[in-house]
Amino acid sequence: MTAARAWKKDLSFTAGILGKKPFQALVQLTNKCNMRCSFCDFWPNVAPRSEELTVEDYRRLSRELAEIGTFLISVEGGEPTVRPDLVRIVEALSEHHITALFTNGWLLTRELATSLYSAGLVHANVSIDYPDAKRHDDKRGLEGAFDRAWTAVDHFRDTAPRGGKQVHVMTVIMEDNWRDLPALFEQSAARGVGHQLTLLSVNGYRRGDSGPDRLPPPEAARALVEWHKKYKHVRVFREYLSKAGEWLSERAMPTCTAGVQSFNIDHVGAVSACIERIDEPVGSVKTASVKDLVSVLAARQSERAACQQCWTACRGFAQILGNGASASALFEMTARMRTT
């Protein structure tokens, strides 16, 4: 993707935010995964390949989204790299939008990284939750996951048109790892890449707090705000981290805007307000237009307004940039988190 085209997308995306248009879509390509993370149960709930959206479905989806605006599309799973047509899907979604891939890195090769960037991928995000191999591998249920993830980071960085600015380590903040985040930040900084964060979700559909994973205490958010000042490569809104403390303390945040300017599309095409409420779809992109489905979601927003199931990065991103965004959020977006 040329620099001029990247700038055009960025400007269109920013214009959509200022115009209060929908701007964020989370897209799960598949529920299949080669790992068995304890905080995720997508992998036991797969669909037959024949039921998943096709490349042509994604081409049509990309065009229909473009009729609404320019989107930041999170390309997720399960594990998206298990799909052999991943490059063509990314190419379809990147034609009109800013794409961000989230992967565990196991199947990532240098050749695949090169092909993904050639297809228009903008952001590459590799999941790493601990600074040591044993705990990361134990969490993922696969020996060697830690080393493979860092190798994937290197492949993405070395093949990215703009180097490490387009690559991030993604860490889920939990009770048992938040104190280790400075060590992880040092590792990503030494690699010359960025770092993103999201708070663990335990209350959404197919999630629960009866397992081994727990939310961090409120003081974790206060520490994160300080670390955000120190580690300039941590590309997260400061407001997201500061408000995480409020949510962890009180489980009360402003009205949830999921389904208004952001929404979720799962691996079989079902559209819902967010990934935590994928059991409440309003229809499928296989049988209805995205524009019509988003209109239904927006009309039902009052039914979800009091939802406090999560304070994950996707909710924080949507609320911080939603309704036109604040001046400080726009500044951070165009300065600290800019990749072009």
C-alpha cells in the first residue's frame, strides 16, 4: 500500500470519527485455533469450514462497510492464520479500510508476513502475556509458543513497510501478570515494536470467572498510567488505562456505545453489538446488508446502555473515540499511535 493511499485512509477514518459515523468492526474469521488459552473458549466451539464466510463474502462486506465509512477492522479468531485464504481476506478488507491482524504467531512465516503487508495489512499484533516462556506456554497450552510468538514479531517488523511502527505485542492484563508488564515493555522496546494492552474479560458470553484467570486489582490501573508515561511505545489511550481503575473499583462506566459506532461480525456472519454479546445477533451479513444490520443495532442501543460486562480495549477505543472524540484522544491517535 502506497503512503498516499495510507494517508487517504487515515484522513477518511478521522473524518468518520469527527462525523460520528460507525468506525470500528471486530471480525472473527474462524473459531479454530491451535492453542488452548484458559481465558478463551472459542476453540471448543468451531463451525464447519463450509459455514464460515468466504473471500467473496469479505469482498462484499468491505464494500458495504465502505458505504458507511472507513473502518478500523480487527481481523481476529480463534486464530486467523489457520485459514489458508487469509491473505486474500486481508486484501479484500484492506481495499477500503485500515486492517489490524491479531495472531498467536505460531503459524506466521516471513513469507506470510510479506504477503499480508502486500495485501494491505496496516497493523500486526502478536499475543504475548508473560515475559517468560514457561508461563506463556502454560497459558497457551503449547510448548514453544513464547519463542514462536517473538519470532513472529521479528518477521512482522522486518517485512513491514514502516518497520516496528506497524507491529505490536498485545497483552491481556490479568491478576497474575500485571506486575510483570514493565519486563514485557522492556522486551518489546528492545525489539523496536509497539505494545498494546487490553483488560481481561470474564463476564461476556462463553466467559466466566470460575476459571484460573482473574481481573487485576484497581491499583494495577494506577501503575499502568505511570508506565504509560515512561514507555512511549505503549500505544494505548491514556484515558483507557485511567478509566480501567474506575471500572475495576466500581464496575460502573458511562453508557456503553457498542453497536452504535462499533460492532462485531463473527466467523459465520452473525452481527452483534460486541464480542461479549455474540449470543445476541441481529442478523447475518449473508442475508442482509451491513447498513441495515447496523441500523437495527443502533435502534436497540438503549437495551445495552447499562451493560458493564467489560472494559476491554475494543470498548474503551469505541467510547474514547465515539461521539466525535475528545481533543486529547484525537491528539494521541494522530501522534502516539500513528503508523503512517
